[in-house]
Amino acid sequence: MVVVVVVWVALIVLGWTLIYWPHLVDGFFISEGLQPITRGGLLDALYLSMVTLATLGFGDIVPTAEWLRVAVPVQAMLGFVLLTAVVTWVLQVYPALTRRRALAIRLSLLRRADAVRVLADQDVPMVANLLEHLAGDVVQARVDLTQYAETYYFRDGDESVSLPANIATAVELAHAAARSPRADLRFAGTLLDTALADFARLLDAHFLRVGGPPHAVLTAYAADHGHGAPRDGLNGR
């Protein structure tokens, strides 16, 4: 994201510098406070472009030609639009990251609570709703990744907040639910398994290019984010 923003700024500054440079002498009023030797050179054009883009408007270099009096405010508006776009981008990306990390923490808590064993051995009424909510969270993670593909490259070093490191728990829960005698649990497990398969297809199509079944894609997802081989839940079906 930083590289993209820097490239945006650099290209706009450079482009308008090249527009201003040939016209500095006859198209602008340049303050007497600037050095006479360098006045009207490339440095002044670069300075003018940067000041205009930042909407500072010091007034030491002022356009006098009619078309330049229109062009300079246009660049200032571009600067305002660029600033707004960058702030909006950041404000949209970080909530998506927060939702992804919240899902990872939830899965981490379920793993530490040994939820897979509890699901297999005990009849807990709340489990079906839990799996449905997890399926919804996985769907939200897929939507966020579709809209903000750059979030894929944000890596979380702490395993408890990393979705690639904890997604095996969701797979294990879906598989355990599929073996349950309860119809509502089997249905909830199918929802979660389908959501995970769709998420894996998105990862494979846009980032990983593994070309295998969902468990192979999710294994590659964990490895690509530096968490090594995942637990046994991704080595099943």
C-alpha cells in the first residue's frame, strides 16, 4: 500500500513538473526572494508541483498565463482527491483486517477449548448455531478478500490472530459435524465446509495457483503466511 501511494504521488508530481518547467519564465510570477541564478529551473518546477499537490499555496510562484491559472488549481484538486482516496483506502482496509483477525482469534479459542472433541463426544445445543456463525464469518472473510485483495499480503506473526494458522480448526469442526447423528449439526457442518471450499477457491484463483482440492489450497495458504504445515485437520478430505 505504501509503495502504491508513493508511486501515485511521484507520478503526479513528476508529470506536473514537466508541464510547469518550460513555462516558468514566461508563465509565472516568481518571487524576488528566490535565488536569481536558479530561478525558473527544474528545482523551481519541482517545488511548485509539490507545493500545489500538497495544497499549501505559499504564493512565491504564481501563475500569470491564463491556462496555467486553470491548470494549477486542477493539480491542487488532484492532490485533495489523492489524499481523500488514500485515507478512504486505509479506513476500508483495516476493518477488513480486523474482521479476519477476530475470526482467527475465535478459531484459536475454539481450538484451545478442544471444541472438536466436545462436538464429537457431547450433545451441546449451541454448537449448530456456532458453526453457522463461523460459516458466516468465513463468507465475510471471502467478501473482504474479494473487495480488498491487498489484505492477503498482511501477515500476522502472532499465531492466535492469524487466520491461515487457525483455519484448520474450522475444517476440523466441519468434518466432526458431518459425522454427527444430529441433522442440524450435519447441516451446519455442510454450511461451514461449503464456505471454506469457496474461500479456498478464491485463494487458489487469485493468489496461490495450487490447483488442488480445498485442503491442499488451505495448506498452501498457511505455509505462504509462514506458519508451516497446519494441523491434521487440513490433511483430511
